[in-house]
Amino acid sequence: MNIHVITIDGPSGSGKGTLATKIAQHYHYHLLDSGALYRLLGLSLQRQNLITKIHENLIDCVNIARNLHIEFLPTSQGIQVVLDGEDVSQVIRTEEVGAFASKVAVVPELRAALLQRQRDFAQTPGLVADGRDMGTVVFPHAQAKLYLTATAQSRAERRAKQLQSMGEDAKIADILANIQARDKRDMERAVAPLKPAVDALVIDSSYLTIDEVFMQMVNYIDVQLAKTL
Ligand code: DC
């Protein structure tokens, strides 16, 4: 049986993670959060004192990437992420580990080492893959490709609200500067830069609710999947 793959790419803060989870639940497909893999590798290299010395220790780092011992366990509160038997679900979401992940993300050899691991997530009945290069590099033959974006300003406002709801102080100007710097790094890197696949549907979520984006996505995916019957 042909395994269906739906890719959802886009910049951070575009709502990709939430929507990828909802889409996976809707179709009863598996879910790949590829950003989590980059974060796990970043954390692992930092713990082995290699995160600032990747280039000098490239072979060791590639071996670590190929042999990362990770599990994604579905729970009632979402997916629990386990590295070498330890629950790291919270720690991988910190800004610090995000910075380690972005160091990993610019190294072509490490991206290549993670490629097959990502493809292995494509299992019956199907997969929703969330990331930056899912439709362009990892799953170029996906049946439905989506690219979700939003203005930097609206992403900064969402992030500020999220931080405030967690009781954290959030200065919108700092968050905006951070988002713009990260977009630039993601879009201008030489290997697998963030961009929509030529055959992706681009949705700008700046002025849409999650439910409105969800409906647009489902309408598009249903049409794409019907073509494969
Ligand atoms: O989506 P995220 O914030 O969890 O991603 C963490 C880092 O990994 C970020 O720097 C972008 C990078 N990344 C990538 O280069 N390619 C992917 N497919 C997913 C994430």
C-alpha cells in the first residue's frame, strides 16, 4: 500500500506545530516533529561537550546523529520525548536548546545523518511531517505539501501572549528581533533553506484562526489524497 505523506513547512511561530498535530489526529496518521530531532541532537552534542566543536569532531558528531537513542511516546498530554531513557520533553523546548539546534541545522553532514531517520517515520497509514524542508528535501514526493507562514509581527504577538500566559515577562520588540534573525538564518542557509516547495499550497495565517487554517488545510489535503485513489 502506498503510504501517504503530508508535509507542513514554515517559519517558527507560524502555528505549524499545533496544526500538524491536529491534522495528524484528523487523518489518524503518524506525526514527525523534525525540529525535535534537531533539538535532540543539539542537546546530545552539548552534553558531550561537542556543540561548539562540531567541525573539529565531525565524524564523531555524525556517528552520534546516526545512533541517537530517542523515542516519541504518545501520552494524554501530547508526545513525550525521550533521549537515552530520560524524559527531555520540557528541556528541548527551551531557547538554549533551540540555539543548539540551529547550530546543528547549518551542518550539511548532520542534516544528511538525520535524513533516513526522518524518512523512517513514513509508516502506514500515513505521516504528517512538520519542519523546514519536509516538502523540498525529506519527502519530495509527498502527496500533499503545505507551507504555513505569517508576518513576523503577528508571530511575535502570538509568542508574547504565550509567554505572558506562562507568567514570563515578554518584550515584543525583543521577540520580534529574535524572530527576524531566526527567519534570516533559516532562509539564507546554504543547505535545505526554508522555502515553499514549488508544488506547495502557501497559507498565510496572520489574520486567520487556527480553525480557519485547519479547514483550508483539510480541504486541500482531501483533494490531493483523492487524486491518489
Ligand atoms: O521548529 P523548531 O524550532 O523546533 O526547530 C529547531 C531548529 O531546527 C531551528 O533552528 C530550525 C531547525 N530545523 C531545520 O533546520 N529543519 C527542520 N526540518 C526542522 C527544524
